[in-house]
Amino acid sequence: MNKPLVSNKHLERLQNDCGTESMMIEWKPSLSQTKEIIETISGFANTEGGKILIGITESGKVKGVEIGKGTIEELTNKIGQNTDPKVQPRITLEKIKNKNIIVIDVKESADKLVLAFGRPYKRIGKSTVRMSKDEYERRILEKHKDKLQFDTGICLKAVLKDIDRAKLSWFLRTAKAERNYDVDPDVSVKEGLKRLKLTEGERLTNTAILLFGKEPQGFFPQVKIRAGRFKGTDGLDFIDMKILDGTIPELREKAMKFIMEHIRHGVFFDANRRYDKWEYPLRALEEVLNNALAHRDYFSNADIHLSIYDDRIEAWNPGELPPPLKPADLKKEHKSIPRNRFLADRLFLIKYIEQWGRGTNRIVNEMRENKLAEPEFKNYSGGFAVVLHGPGKSFEEEIEKEKLHILEINDRQKKAIEYLKTNDVISTKVYMKLNKVSDKTAFLELNDLLGKSVLIKEGKGRATIYKLKR
């Protein structure tokens, strides 16, 4: 037992520091609550450490404890016997208001895997709560990550028949075009996987299934994207929701399609071309998805979440940034620290990632170039999130202003375009009535829009109708 510290300055500091319960301070009225005390020790060790003051009631009243000859030794033994790995906290006997107080000082555990009575606990606010099975397993895997990697693991039940030949050929063609990867796209499945180092003898790695599996979710049901378009900005009501599945390239393609169905874009014209402008830069969105799919924690049972709101897009993947990276580092020069290095090496071949830590910088630059707010990067709920803030209502105003300026059309033609936003078609007769012009003027001005690729024409003669070109 450590010697009691009784200086006035120390007691004053102890009272000030421990004057209220918090994430790192816990009060216990007596030693009769030994079980709860040991559970709290596990919670502190698995979070950020903390102090337990025994002899103070829940209301903060200093009650004190009776101290016998073997009290501290018995407490120390109980803590050691019921924690795994054994915790040996610093235990001191203090006096507050002339009453004995036991102070247990618990340090944060290096791997945060301390059990109490065979169960893991952690601190949330002022409470000690039992850690979930998933979180405990995730921490174990994180501890042994250098020895155990999902992407290099063997998919025990997978055989060559589970590989889609067409997906493998596409990958090899793309790798040839993007990185000059010299493997014949028409090579056999067995040889192609061997060249990509995706087999061990006759066995397939998890990465082989993630990239080329006929039904990847049959082996890994967690490899999905949960995509939602929400009404408004609070996420209470769905406009659309889909569960996306497939290989990693298919997931990215499906996710981009979902995004493009639910964000706005404008059609622009100049003398030589027609082009689209999207509400969000598509290259930034592709990079967000690339990072989520390449760096997610594939041991986790959670899906990737893709959430589209009126004012922002959020993408969350299980697995926080690997240390020592912090969210703030991603907006400046930093090294690439891939969670799934083996998978990342293969995705590099098809230019999904660069492996230089530039992906998040590219997202930042794309947003800046489109005059949008910088993205948010953050760790939360055991995962990593990217938030892209959109332009809001100003986007539609910008589209209309720029589009009509480029087209060099008159007010009557603008009026017809507005009409077609709420009506599928317009005819010469409707144009005449809408703008109070002659048949000839209506015909000429509608055909002018046709020539500028704003409209398309269907039918002949008096049955001719015009639609906006999509």
C-alpha cells in the first residue's frame, strides 16, 4: 500500500479534482460494492483511465470508510483476482473532512482489453457500461492486426467456380489500360488469380471474392452499401432507400448511379458542345467511395452508409482512421496508411487509389474548385465519415443564369423552357398561345431551340411536339 498523502495542498487539490463525477471520476459509498468497483476499473482501463473514490455517496457527501488492518491488501487481491489481464492500480488512503477515503487510480490499458469477471466494460459519460461483443471483437482484431488481415485471409468455402470470369477479364483489361499491367485479359481464371497473387495453392483469398466473386455477399454479407435519399436535412423520412451489393467495382458503380439519380445537374450549351454540371463534383464522390471500399474494416458486421440530404452527402464506413492518422491530417500532406494493404495494392492497378495519401487531398481540391465548402472528415461510432456540403438552392439559380446566358435565347424561348419543366411536351400551337405570337414565329423559335440542342422533336406535320433534351 502507498503511504497516505495528507498535506493540505494535496487534500485541497483532491477535493477540487474529484468534486464531481465524470467520465474519469467515480464515487462509491462503501467497499460493499466491490463488484461494481472492479467493473469500473475495467471501464477506466478500457477508456482513458480514471479515479474511484470510495467513501463518497452518489450525492457527493463524504461518508468515509472503515479501514482495518487488511482492508487495502484484501481490496488489492480482489482486483487482481477478478481482472484479466490483472490490473494493479495505485491505491491510496486519504482523509477528507477527517474521514477515510480510498482512492483507486486506474491507468488506461495499452490495448484496452481488460475484463472484469470475464466481461469487458468501458466508460460512457459518468457511467460504466458493458462493452458489446462486436466492439470487443473489433478491439481484439485491432490488437492482432499485424498478424491477422482480412484481405489476405483465406475464404475457406470458396472455389474457382465462385469467380466470375468476365469480372476478372474486365479487371485485367482496366489494369492494362491504367497501369500497363502485363497480364492477358483472356488468361484462365486460375492463372489470372495466380498472377494477381489471390490464391494460396488451390485456396482463394478474401480479396479474390471481393473483386471477382459471382455472389460476394454469400460469403461476406457485411460487404454492402446502405444508400438512402432523405427528405430535408434531418434524416427522418426516406425518399428512396436501396441496399447495394456486388463486388467492390460493382458497389462503386451502383453507388455512383444512386447518387446521380438523387443530386441535381444542369445541361449547358455553347457553340461547339453540350455539357453537364453536377451539384457535387463527381470525381470527389468517386474518391469518397474508393476510400470507403478500400479502407473499411471488413471484419465489422456494419454496412457502408451513404446518406444524401438536401444540403449534404455523408459517407460512413466501419473502421476509424488507423493511427497515427487523425481527421485533421487528411487536409494536408500525409502518408497513406491503408487498413487493407493487400486489397489496396490490387485497387491501385485499376486506379481506384493512388497509395500516396492524396485521395483526401483530391476531394478537398475538387470541392474548392467547385466553390463548395471544404469536406468534413471525422471518426465516430467506430467508423470514419466524409461529409460533403452542397450549394443548396443557389445551384438552381446558377444553372438558370449561366444556361440562359450561354444559349442567347429570347424571353419567349425562356418562357417555353420554363413551361417544359412542368409539362412533358410543347407544340407550335401551345407556343403561340403561351407567347401570343404567330404560327411562323413559333415555328422559327422552336426550331432555333432544336438547333441549339435544347429540344428534341417527335412526330410530323401538325402532330409535331417538342421535348427538353435530357
